[in-house]
Amino acid sequence: MEQVQHQIANSYSQAQSNIIDGHRELFLGILNNPSLLENFTKANDLDANTWQLEKIAEFLINQVLIGYLNFSTGIISQSHFEGFKRDARNVFAYESVRKHWQRVKIVHSDNFRRFVETELLCDSVKSA
């Protein structure tokens, strides 16, 4: 039974990773193609520099999300998660990440929002 639960958790984590990887590939394709980036940002009335920073912040937040999901589904241990949290606090110490988080946190689960707000953001804001 435990093996089945682990397989289900692993499948869930892999599915989430695949979705995030797909988004990352799509946006990196735009970010790494100057003419496409210019056309995309103009067509959507976006400032290219601001949009680039938002996408990078989004990539970083999503990377933290994957680590959180891997811990919450039992894929990574508590001891590894403590090291991950230190790295994640450094990510949330970036002003661009904190600003982007304020805009996107509503789309994340209550549990992940609570984790970011209580375990990551409060410490990074104090040390930033």
C-alpha cells in the first residue's frame, strides 16, 4: 500500500513538473528570441523589460512550488526540505519575486500560500 501511495505522489509531482516545464519552455522561447519578444510585448502592450523580470520571477516561484509539492507528497525528506527552504528564502529575498508573488499568490493553493507567507516570505523580508 505504501508503495502505491508513493507512486501516486510521484506521478502527481511529475505531472505538476511537466506542466511547469511546458510553460517555462514556451516563455523561454519568447524570451530568447529578440524579434519574437519585441512582437509579443508590443502586441500585448507590455514593457519588454518588465515582462522579462515577471517571467523570471514566475519561473523561480514555480521552482519553489515543485519543491514544496515534492515535500508535501513525501517525495523528499524533512532534512532535505530544510535545505530547500533556505534556498527558497533566498529566492523570495529578491524584490522582483516578492512583487510578482503579490500578484500571483491568489492562483496558488491555500497550503502553498501559507508556506510561502509563514516559512519563506516573513524571513526574507526581514533579512532583505
